[in-house]
Amino acid sequence: MTKSLQESKRPIFRGAVHHASVVQRSGRLGPGIWSHAWRVSLGPLRFAGTEICDGAVLFMTAERQGSAATAEHLGGTPPPQAKRWRLRLPPIRNRRRGVLVHAALWVLGSAALSGLSIACFLLGFDFATSAFALLVAIVLLSLLGSFVSSVIFSTVAIGWLVYLFVEPVHSLAASELQDIGALVAFLVTSLVIVRLLHRLRREDALRQRQAAYLAEAQKLSRTGSFGWNIASGELFWSDETYRIFDLDPALPPSLDIILKRTHPDDLNSVREAIERAVKDRKDISREHRLVLSDGSIRHIRVVAHGMTDDRGQFEFIGAVMDITDQKKANAELERSEQRYRHLFSRMPIALLQLDASRLVGLFRKLRAEGVTDLGSYFDSHPDFLRTCMDALSLQEANERAVQMFGGGAEGYHGRPLAESWRERPDTFRRAMESRFRGETNFEEETRMVTWDGRIVDVLFTTARVGPVNDLEISLVGTIDISQRLRAQERLRQVQTEFAHAARVSMLGELTASIAHEVNQPLAAIATNGAAGLRWLNRPVPDMAEVRSAIENMVTDTRRAANIVARVHGMASRKAPEPALLSLDDVIREALLFLRHELESRGVTILHRPDAEAPLVRGDRTQLQQVIVNLAINAVQAMTQAGREDRRIVITTATRDPATLCCSVEDTGPGIAAEHVGRLFESFFTTKDSGMGMGLPICRSIVEAHGGRIDAEGIGAEGGARFWFTLPISMPAQSASRADA
């Protein structure tokens, strides 16, 4: 039977909880459906004061339906939207059994009272003696049943008293006021005694239950209780206190037992504490160690409060707590703190610990005002950046930080950081935007002003310690990268010199091609000059032909000048000049160097440009060097292999919205698999007369442009395939509009 307790505000069942067990169950029934249930087992259930069953189970369920079963509900109980309370009674068979038991008790009890009444009548007892005997019987029967049973038994007893001991005898009528008063007094006395008896039983059960709860609570919290009467020297221990001292509960507690269990190193201090407590009678609070029977050590904390009992004797009431696990946790915490301190102070990185509590307050205020984009707020409130700088103060710095920033080991505590960001406030702004977004880490290469005024190049990193919305402590690490940057600059200079040497060497290999390219416009100039002279030497000079010849000479001169300029650009040692370039235009210009070389060796070159190829940012001369180097390697490989079909295919294509790819394929013999991984190593070569520097230089040039280069042993054309990528700087359509 299920009955909704929300249907009526009037209580239907009244149950006495003698024992309660609570079981919580929660689970996910389906997408967006959560169910939670609590089960409470009640004691005997009564209806209108009558116990009708020996137990009931109250189920409380909460269900939630909807599509918002998000991750916030996975870690805890979701708030229920609908609650259903229902009382589930035990099976009908158990209820019938309870009713039968009570009915049998009523019948047997009434029969016993009837027999007792008849026996008193036959023995000739008077009204008072019989009433007393029946009252004792009612009290005894009430121990077996409920208060309702006692009422029934009292009614039966009054009936027999009226019938057998009140005039007229053998009648249920009572006419004398004295008899009626005696019967009423009997009923009231029996009910009061039974009521008091039931109350005492409930109070005793409550005390037992409270004692059980207290014992379980002491066990869970590992806290025992004790009492110590100073005058008599008596000690009273709870079961948990015996467990803490590792003693048999049957053993009477004493001060000697306490001293025997005390650690030898703590024995004198414990004796002194006991003597001081007896003499001064002040509250006790101390910690010491115990040595258990198995030799293990247990840490305890003893606290006690002195008071005077109702007899005027002074006693201590206290608690004994097992704090062994707490001591171990504190020791581990101290070791962890010590490790952190050692790492912080001895790391070869400059570490700063900042107090960001005021900055956290500023950010909370901004969020309360509805600010979600700190960058836009900085744009509209430029002074707020300085406010953020002033809100951060230095708490601690390790030795490396003091050495790096100067200023001595003293005086840095509480120092504001505004002056340190004078050179690069943009880095500080990006760090603040990162913090406002809730990111716990930030890293950037920047420049900082030291405490003694120097400017150093550093790698700035920060880690915020604590919850995302309450990052009041920040750890800042700074690595001096000045030497690294100088080394990188020297490396770039060396790479540039190597690239220049490679270009000069390559020009030496292309001397014949360059001479052929220059010879063509020079021969054309000579031819046009001779033709112009002939037109002038005619009897009637043809000035139109002379003008045409001179114009052709000017054009050929410009061609020769362009060829010389390209050669000079290849041979010159100038710093890279990044600019927006069309990679296909760079390829076309590079192929002009190779035209005669390719024709003389019978090599066909195919250029497959991408009409929609975007622009890249780079140095024209260096990119031409990459194309020429890859093409010459392909020509030499095909020639050395003796291939008749000699073909090079250069293709440009957009790999993704951010990357442009260029591939150079040939029909040569390809590259052995064991050599592919080493092609870009310095001084590694597969050619008989190679130096092994061309491809490493190509790699350094491509990587300096933000791209990468790689090779495949066998490509689509049957030979080797080299490809490199470059980051896109501007789409082709945007570049066209910009030029327009």
C-alpha cells in the first residue's frame, strides 16, 4: 500500500522511531533523468496510539527530468525539481501478524485479570487488597504491550471490581459515591503508573541510543572520553579511550597504566602535568606519545576541564584524541613545504612570489560591473594598466632573482612592479588579460628593467596558485636569455655567411649559364648597333629604322642590366629584407638562372603555379637560392643516373588556410630509404663531389621564414620529391585590392 503524505495535512500514522537506518541511493536513469532515494526504517508503527505493525519503511525520492544534465551534476546531487514522499508499509502478512499478536495479548491479559479477580473473591480479599493485586498485574502486563493495552486491561479490572467487590455484588452497577470515587482513583492510578512506566522505558531507550551514538561518534572521530575524580583518584574511561590506549576494557583504569603506556621520552613531562593538574586544578591541554603493546607509537592529545560535582568534589572531565594520522599528515606537509622552499631558493631560475590580493579585488569589481573583455577595457581606460601594476607587490625572491635584478638581498619585499615593465608594458597587458580569462599560466619573451636600472632580455613565465577566481598568489619565473639571443644572432650571421658562400659557389657552377644569358642581350645590342649604322650610311638615312634599332638596343641593355643585377644580388652579402612576395614569381625568376643549364643537359622543367596562391613574407634572394639549389640537385641526380627522360616538376599549392606548399619532383633514381632521414644534416651528401651544405642551408632559410622542409625518397614522378612550406601572410585577393 502506498499513501502520499502530501494528500492530507492531518497525520494519519504516528510511529515511534526506536531504530532508524538511512540508505541514500542516486543514479542516472537515462539522458537528462536523475533519481535520488532515501530509505528510513522506522520502529513499531501505531495507529491512533495502537501498535499495528513492528516496522515501516519511509521512502523519500527525488527525480529530475530535462536536458540540462550537464557536468555540474556529475560531481554531486542535482537539485530535484519534484519530490514524492510515500510511506511503504510492511507486507500485509506482517501487519496481520502484529494485529493477531496484540489481540492475543489483550485476550490472554484479560483472562489473567479475570482469573486473578475471581481468585481474590474466592479468597475473601476486600476491595483494596484486590484492587492492589489487579494494579500490580496491570503494570506487569503493560510491560508487554502499549498504552492502549494498558487502558484495555484497566477497563477489564474495573469491570471485575464492580462486579465482585462493589455493592450490589454480581452487578455492574455502582451507586455509592465512595465506590465510584475508589474506582476512578484506581483507573487514574493505573493509567498514571503505566504512563510513567512507558515514559521511563522511552527515556531509558533514548539514553541507550544516545550512548550508542556517542560510542560510535567517538569511534569515528577517534576521540575517547574520561573522568578523573581528584579526591578519590578514580578514573572513568569510555570504550574508545581503552582502544586508544590499547588496553582491555575489563582492566580498571589508573594513573599507573597511563604512565606505563607513555613514551619514555615523554614520561617526565606527563608526570609533571599530572602533579600540576592535582595542585593547580586548571584545565589540561597537552600532547604526548604512547608505546603500544606491539611497539608502535601513537600520538594523543588530552584536553580536560575541571569542575565540582554535586558532592563538592573536584573532578576533570576530558577527552583523549588519537592524532597519529594528523601528525603524519602534518609531517608530510612540513616536508612538502620544505621541498618547496628548497626548490624556490635554490632553483637556477629567478623566481618571484607576488601578492595579487589587490589585483584579485580589482578583477572581482570589474566582473561585478559586467566587464568580460579586459583588452577592450584597457583600450577605453588606459590608466587602468598602471593601476594593475601598482596592485601587484613582491613578497619573496630567491637568490637567483636577487642576483639577476640587483638591488641587494634586502629591500625587495613589498616593492611594486610598475618600474620593471617600463620597457615592455604590452607584455604586462597580455599577462593581465590572460589572468582575467582565468588562465593559470602565461609565457612570453620580453624585456624587463632590473631594480638597478639595467634592461635584460628574459623569458617571462607566471603560474597562479589557487582557485581560478581567487588567484591571490602568483609565482613568476624569469630566465635571462640575453646570451641566448646574442648566440642566436651570431648563428644567424653565420648562416647568412654560409648562404652567401653557397650562392657564390652556385654562381660559379652556373658560370656558363650566366655567360649565355648575358651574351644574348649583348649580341642583340651589337646586331642592332650595326643595323643602325647601315641605315645611317645610306644615301638617304632612314631615321625611323635607326630609331627602332636604337630602341631595341636600349631594351637589350636593360635585359643585360637585369641579368647582372640578379647575379649581383645572388653574390652580394646583404642582410635579409623580408617583404610580401608571390612564391610563383620567385620561382620564375630563379628559373631564369637555370634556363641555359637545363637546355644544355636536356632537362625539361614544368612549373605548375597556383593562380589563387596567397602571398608570403620572405627574402626574395634567399627563397630563390632554395629553388635553385633544389633544381640543381635534381639535374645532377638525373644526369649522374644517366636517365634519358629528364623532367623536373615544380608545384605550388595551398595546403591549408595558413600554409603554402612548394614541391620539387624529378624523374631521377630517387633517394635510398636509409638516407632520407639524414639529407638535411651538415656535411652529409650522396654525390661524389658534394660538400653536404646545400640542403642544410635550405633548411635554415626555410625555418628562418617560419616554415619546414622535408623529402620523400620516391615521389609521384618516380624520383625524389622535396617540399617546403611557408606561412601565409596575405591572401592573393587582398593583395590585388591593396595594389589597386
